[in-house]
Amino acid sequence: MKCKTCGQKATVNLRQHRLGLCTDHFLEWMLTQTARFIKKYRMFGPDEKVLVAVSGGKDSLSLWDILTRLGYQADGLYLGLGIGDEQNPYSAESHRLAQQFADQRGLKLQVVDIRETHGQTIPQLAESVHRGQGRPCSVCGVAKRHEMNRIARDLGYDVLATGHNLDDEAAVLFGNTLGWQADLLPRQAPVLAGHDGLARKVKPLCRFYEKDMAAYAILRGIEYIYEECPFSVGSTSIYYKELLNRLESDRPGAKLAFYVKFLEARSVGLFAAQQAEVSQPLFTCPTCGQPTAHEGQCSFCRMVLR
Ligand code: Q46
Ligand code: ZN
Ligand code: ZN
């Protein structure tokens, strides 16, 4: 296969677009496409301060790399979750790689350690909430959302960017569609507007396949953590990703079409009624001052108190 731009041998085959590109043109294509999506979905402008949530993985570090190459003012945020042990020091290693990425490029990384700030690691918090039953992912999700919003607000960032790729988004959409989760479907979008103390959230990589993000990170020489979080093993979202990849291998582009057609339906108001419910005004948590959907303490404060 040849590069569509220069005719040299292609190193990356983007089957979903029927497009082959050499290394240089692939890296350039990733930049122009990201810039296009930022503009198309009105994510942020050139003068806004972006906080990129980095986990040490390929997606978030590549996102940070792309945004700085595009000239945006982008700092990183690393949340120390306290996951792993001596055999698999997942959090320690992901922190090391995120810090190394920042140091090598002279970028600013904000670091928040959940245990130092709130007294317990995510597995410890989950233990007290679930009493040893199930994964800590729901607790982890609440904590991450809370802390990311807190830091973005306290440190004066305009927007919070996460490295969710198309495989992540398609798996969430697949799960929500299987269960016809009318309350969750309208919440999925490349941009969630900020309101009532909630930071604006954006996903600039939401139209790139996971395998293309891995290619970008490798071709850019980004050192990232290969291991997934140990708690993700056997998760439903990984199962959905595998199902969608089976569909994709028979019908290249099916995964992309599933997500993009959902966004189109959303933009013409298919979920307008549910969207109106979702954007109802929020309450303020009396403990942390952050927005919450219900009166009284937010889920994070209730969790920490427990
Ligand atoms: S980090 Fe947290 Fe994930 Fe690990 S504990 Fe679950 S939610 S799997 S993205
Ligand atoms: Zn080329
Ligand atoms: Zn609170």
C-alpha cells in the first residue's frame, strides 16, 4: 500500500477511511484531523487554558503531545489513584511516565494524590464502600470526575480534556444502546458544556481508533505504560470493544459509522427531551462546594465520609 499523499510506502493503513499514509504524513494527518474536530465541535479556542487528564497511557500522552504541537496552552493533570502493588506498581509507573513526558518537554504537570489529599487510595475507598465486593471502578469514576473538576476550577482552567478514543466511545455507546439508557445517551458527546461550577469537558480524540493512537504514540517515540489498570481485566467495556472489533474486521468503518451516526442523530435533536432533563440546574455540595445532581453532599464526599 502507498501513501496517498506522497506515493511512498505506507506505514499506517487506516482501513476505515481507505487511506494509507507514510509516517510523516500520518503524523501530520493526526494533527490536522484533531484541529478539525476541535473546531467542528467547538471544543476550545486558541486563548483558552486546557487541562489534559493524563494517565501515563498512549491516548492521554498523545493528546497532550498533539495539543502542544498545535500550539495550545495545555498543562497535564495526573491523579494518583494508589493502584497496584510491588509486582505490578501500576500507579507508580504511570506517574513516572507522565512526569517523564512532562519533564522531557518542559511541560507543567499538576499532580494530585488521592491518598495524600483524602486519606485513602482508590482500592481502600472501594473496600469501605463495597466491603470487598466487586471492582473499585464505580468509586474510581466518581473520585476521578470529582478531582478533575475540582482542580480545573481551583486552578482556573477553561476546559478539561480527556484522551477517550473512538473505541472507548463506541463501547460506551454500545452498552448504553443495548440497555436503551435514555438518561445516559444524551450525556455522551465530544463536548459537554460547563455550567453551575462544572468544567467544560472535551474529547478531542473521540474519532480516532485505538490502534491508530498506539501507532501515533510509537511513531512519535512517546514512552507510555502498556499495562492496563489491573482492575480493567475482564471488564464489560473490554468485552464490548472486542465485539466491536470483530464487527470492524468484517466491515471496516462500522465502528466509526456507529459513533458518528449517533452524533449526527444527537445533533438533529433525537435526544432533545432527555437532554433537557440532563441540563437541569445543579445543587452545591455543602462540604466541598462542588456541583451535585441532588440536594445534600455529593457522592464523593459521602464516599469519603463513609
Ligand atoms: S483506573 Fe479506575 Fe479504570 Fe482502574 S479502577 Fe477501574 S476505573 S479500571 S479507566
Ligand atoms: Zn507520505
Ligand atoms: Zn462534595
